[in-house]
Amino acid sequence: DAKTTQPTSMDCAEGRAANLPCNHSTISGNEYVYWYRQIHSQGPQYIIHGLKNNETNEMASLIITEDRKSSTLILPHATLRDTAVYYCIVRHYGGSQGNLIFGKGTKLSVKP
Amino acid sequence: DTAVSQTPKYLVTQMGNDKSIKCEQNLGHDTMYWYKQDSKKFLKIMFSYNNKELIINETVPNRFSPKSPDKAHLNLHINSLELGDSAVYFCASRPAGTSDETYFGAGTRLSVL
């Protein structure tokens, strides 16, 4: 079973920041937080991951709370092409515990 | 170059048939996966495989079997197809023992009639 809780759906205006929350209160010390997204009919796409520090790449920023029990994915300037289902996943770095177990995700709709 | 490629993209077949879906990755990864996404869009892991171990999700019927001719390939064989097998199947790979990302193929949409 997925170890994360996310809102079922969210809307965002085009050009605004999209902030997607995720709760992972049972995360263990050696588990990372990963974000993937799935645009309609395509394979899941990696966005970003982190352990305890905030992370930023060309796609997004990941803010992890100090107690690591929750995180927020930030898409700084959402576009219509960012409409997708976003999955927050916690996983160990290796072995069978390193497998990605998907929950239901958050369906983000970016509107003009 | 496509990192994880699956063929075919679409597969339509009759109930009771046996079919295979091929997957190849050119990333040098040693762990590969098959996922199933049903009509409710829930992505479920079916198998994880590297050259040391095969882990099967216990809910997967034994009509499904992964076959790995070499490290770069993990094919999915399905025997005696049933209506409920209709879904999108995704192949994926990642390097073992690291925090690096998992790469997914574009999916194979299987329709059993």
C-alpha cells in the first residue's frame, strides 16, 4: 500500500505557481520522497526527489518539512502542459524496498 | 534515443489467446519492472526483476510470466488471456542500489475481446 496521502484533485491558473501537498507521516529515516507525474496516456515521468533537504531542478522545487512528515511540490509557473496526475511516493533507495509503489495521486488541472 | 521502449504500443486479441509484450532498456540498468494500469487508472506493480531475484506481486495470476533473455530486456508473457487483463502495461527500469529515478516506457494498451 502507498505510504502517502494526497488531495484527489487541484486546479491552478496558467502562469501561477502550483503547490501540491503530500503527507507521509510514517516515513522512515532511509526513505526518500519522490514525485512523478503521468500526463494522459503516457508513462509516468520523474520530476524530483529528496531525502531531507529542499531540492530544485529545471522542472520543480521540493520542500520537505523538518520532521519529514510532509512535503510540497512546487511548479513555479504552471502551463497547460502541466495538467497531469502527480504522484508522491516514498521509497528506500535500494533492493525490493526501492520499488515505486503508486497511490492515487493528485489530478492537477491547469486552466487558462 | 528512447530509454525504455515497449512493443507493441497497442495489442487487440481474443480471450484465451497467448500474447507477449517486449521491453528493452538502453540505460544499462539492472533492475526492470512491469506495472499494470487498469481502467480506474491505478498503477500497480506486477514484477520487479534483476539478475539476482524475481519478485512477484502475490496478486498477479500465474498466467503472467516475465522472461529476461538478457539484462537489457524483460518481456511479459500472458497465457490464456481474460477480459480482465485489458489494461495498459508499463515497463520500467532503474539502477539498483541507488536513489536514482525510475524510467518508464510509453505503455502497451492491451484490449482483450
